[in-house]
Amino acid sequence: MDLSAHDETARGIVPAYLLARLAQSGRFTKAADAARQTLIAGRPQFRARLNFSIDENGALVAELGDAPNRTISDAGGTETLPGAVVRAEDEPPVDDASVNEAFDGLGATFELLLAAFARNSLDGAGAPLNATVHYGTDYDNAFWDGERMVFGDGDGEVFLGFTRSLTVIGHELAHGVIQHTANLEYQGQPGALNESIADVFGALTEQYARGQTAEQATWLIGAGIFTDEVQGTALRSMIEPGTAYDDDELGKDPQPAHMSDFVQTTEDNGGVHINSGIPNRAFALTATTLGGNAWERAGTVWYRALTGGLSATATFRDFADATVAAAAEEYGDSEVAAVRDAWTTVGVIDDERDRRSE
């Protein structure tokens, strides 16, 4: 069987190389079949809210503010999108937990974008947030298809439902933000940056929703989607790349934490899910060095770098330079030093090499 993944599957939260490894499993027989099916399947309005306050004279004041416009559909175990609408904005929770988790996760991502970056939805102009749950049978992934979020239910043996992870939802919706800004190519270093920036938004969505500081955060992406049968905590660790899982069947988390271990490969679109560990660690180090809430100074620097004219073919060094420049423009010497030191720690910036080339 040809286990090469469609481009769409490659962009899912679960890397194709992990699904391919799982597809060969003798220990997880149901999950192996689900992984094979997942690899084969691939993936084929403005709204406002009223905010009320009391002015200095005691009068009630109503103001229009940005609000999400969410629609959740149910594919009913098929691979046909979008599926039947099961919950829309202003409608109460339903009996289906996956529907409610998706609805709440889309809202949490919207709130993070609006509160931290004054961005009104994915395009900055109030784009609707659409999602489909119960996609496929035992589908082991979640993905952004360019228009909507799509969630599989997992196989129940290795993967649980993907709506249960807020970092997964924030990550996949972030691909929509990237699509509307730098539109980074999904190959090699630009592709790894694409994945890393999506992880940054995924982590920030969870931290903002939980009110966690950088020090309190787990920095895990996809925590809670593995079953107890798997020796692992999440798909990725931003603070310690390469440590998220180590399982006899799934193998060891392959992410490097330093440029000296950069993986040269033709698989995974040139290692986009693998080498993203390097810029991931740079962000986590920046955020923990600066302290406080990661969506504030560190998050603003990364957001400004993404939206400040970044090339679609940007390398790690291009993005590192953009973040240093953003830190200098937005803040001061301590923020610039934190950003530069983080990129130096992961080997993207080499001050000695730079001096020799001058």
C-alpha cells in the first residue's frame, strides 16, 4: 500500500510520518487500520456584539464590538464537507461534546486574536469561523482546509477525539491567519516556520483561555489526544522539542531543538513538522525569559514579524531577524536581548559567524 500522504493530510495536526509509523503497528491493530485510512483519505459574514457599560453620569452606554461568527457542522462519519449544521452562533450547547468543544475552541481562538493582537478573526476583517466534526471513520487527524476546521474522532486506541485539545484548535485556525498574512510556503524552512507559528498561536490560545503565565504553561501541543496506551504526553513540546513521546510502536519524538540537529529529509514536506521544533523553542525561551503572559511581549513580537511584510519563502534566519526588528520597534533593549538570545540558543543566530562575515 502506498502510504504517501496527500498535501492536505500533511498539513494536519498529526504529522504524516507519525501516521505512517502507526500504520505499520502490530500492537495497535485498530489504530493501524485507522492510520492507513486517514493517510488514504486526505481531506478533501461580519458579526458584532453589544458591550454595555455605565458612563460617569450613570447612564447606560451600548457599544458595538467584534464578535465571532461560528458554525459547527457534522459530517456524520463521512468524508463529505461541510456536513449538516448542528450549532450556530447564539445557539445553546447541544448533547454532542465534540460540537461544543469545537464551538468553544473556535471562540477561544477568536478571543486570543482579538485581545492580544486586535485582530478580528482569521483575516482581520471578521471572517466566519466554520468547523466540521465527526469527519470520516476513526479519522486520526484535524486540519484546516483553507476554509474550515475539520476534526476526526480518532481511533480510540491511540488517538482520542481532536476537539478535546485547545492547542490543536488554535494551531489549525492559525494556519488561516498565516494564509491571510505571510502565506508561508509549505515546504522546507518556510513550511517549518508555518508549522511553528501555528504552534505558537495554539499554545497562546490555551494559555490565554487558562490565564496562564509563560512559567505556568506546559508548552505542549496536542496534550490529551493520546490514549493511556501511548507512552507520551502530547504531539510536541515547544520548550523541550524531542521529548513529547517515546513509544515502542510510535517511535521517539523526532523534533530537534538546535540547528546543529536540523533534519534534512524529503518526507513531511521537507520536515515541516520535525524542524519546527527549532523556532518553537526560540519562542518558548523568549516568552519564559521575558516572563508574564506569553501573548503580550513575546506574542506581539512574533505577530508583528508575521504580519510585517514577511516573505512567503522566509528562512528561520529571515524570521529571526524580523522578530529582532519587531522587538526593537515595539519595545526596548531587554526584549531585543531576549529575542536575540533565544535564536542564538537554538543556533539560528550565530553572532561570531555574523562578525566573521562582516
